[in-house]
Amino acid sequence: MNPSNRHAPIRHPRFGTVSFVGAGPGDPELLTIKGQAAIAGASLVLYAGSLVPLAIVAGADKSARVVDSAPLTLEECHALVHETALSGKNVARVHTGDPCLFGALLEQTSLLDRDGIPWHVIPGVTAACAAAAAAGVSFSVPEIAQSLVICRMAGRTPVPEAERLGRLAAHGASLAVYLSGHAAREMQDELLTALPAQTPVLCAHCVGWPEQKLVWTTVEDFAATVAAHALERQTVFLVLPAHGRNAPASRLYAANFAHAFRTTLPHCS
């Protein structure tokens, strides 16, 4: 028996489907075609107005109920979803970025599973990738940084001791730190235990929104920069130990590197 099916819920054949839609960072043009279709085909569009701009849900049908979930509790959100799905209509639950990352996905889907309501996830562009694109930087640098760690500082939700920022930074990998502007001083102190003071940090505020702001700083000036530019909210921080360092070219396009799609090496004069 497939372990993943061991506790599979019984799906009610007449229920509508809930689509968890990744809205991306805020730019409507970064919303996927599949996400647009889910919003357009939903009778209930539930979105977090504090994080998702109205332009993202502007494609909802005129007859759809569009509800800002920001002031609602989990139970209140589920009641709306349950009522709509029970009537055989579809729901678009719109999340900022990607629903699978810091999106409270499990607590919502567990209620849907309990009630036998079918659901699926439509991925979205997460803020870290949008920030890197906006700044024209790369998380991976050949032979220097080949890993990206997505993490956060402790807040109302604690972080496991093994995932303290200083421990993660010690690997020398690129870091994308979410939901941590409130803890800028603590974040700086953690980073300084593992990285040089001049390590570059990109502060990307409201990525994809009209008020987008990209601010470069260093680990040693990080807390002061966050305070000076009011970056406590809606900001992702990219800690880039390899940025600006001289690095060799990757082997992917090297003349003497053969792979499945280039098995014959070119003749070099």
C-alpha cells in the first residue's frame, strides 16, 4: 500500500475544488496562466489583502465573491470555503508568493481533508527569486556558492535550534531570509557569528509592487539600513557571500565538457 494514500480522505463527488494559487510577489504579470484561470473560474476568491494587491484578483468573475482574508481567523476562512465547495462551486485561495513556502498551507488543507473537499496547489514565483531577478544577481556562483537556504528568524512561530541563522550562514551558502525585518538586530548578530562583516546583503522591499525598493548593504550595517529605510515589513533579505567575487565559468558550456545533448566534442584549433 502506498503510504501517501494511507490516510487519503474520502472526496465528496459533488464538492467544488479549492485551488491554492501562488500569486507571486505582487506583479500581476508574474501570476501564472494556470493561476489566472483558477481565479477567473472561482465563485469565491479568498485573498490576503495585506500581501496580495487587488490587481492580482481583478480577473475574478463579476459574479464571484471576492473576500479579503486578512481580518479573518482560520476557522472563518474555512467556513467560507466549506460553504462554497459544499454547493459544488470552486474556490481560489490566493496566497502571496508560493503557497508552499510560509503559507500556512498545512493547517488549511488538513481541514479540507477532514471534510473531504478536493484541493490542489498552483505554484507561484516566490519573493526571493523575484528579488534576485530585479537586482540581476545569481544565487549560485560556480565553485563558491552552490546552495540556497530559505529561512526566517524566530517570531511568533519559533525556529528549531538547529536552524538558527548563524548555523545556516556558516555553510557559506546564499541565504534568502523571509519575515525577519522585525528582528534586524538579532539577524545581524547571528550573521556576524559566521560571515565577514562586508558580506553583501540585498534588501528587497515590496518586490513586484509599484513601490518596490532594492537596497544594498552589508552584514555589519544591516540593522541600521533596515531602520533607515523602514524595511521591517514585506521585505526579503538576500545574504550573498559569493556576490562580486571572481569565479570560474561553469563547466556546462565548456568546450571539453560532453553531456547527453552534446556528445561530440568540437575540434579546437
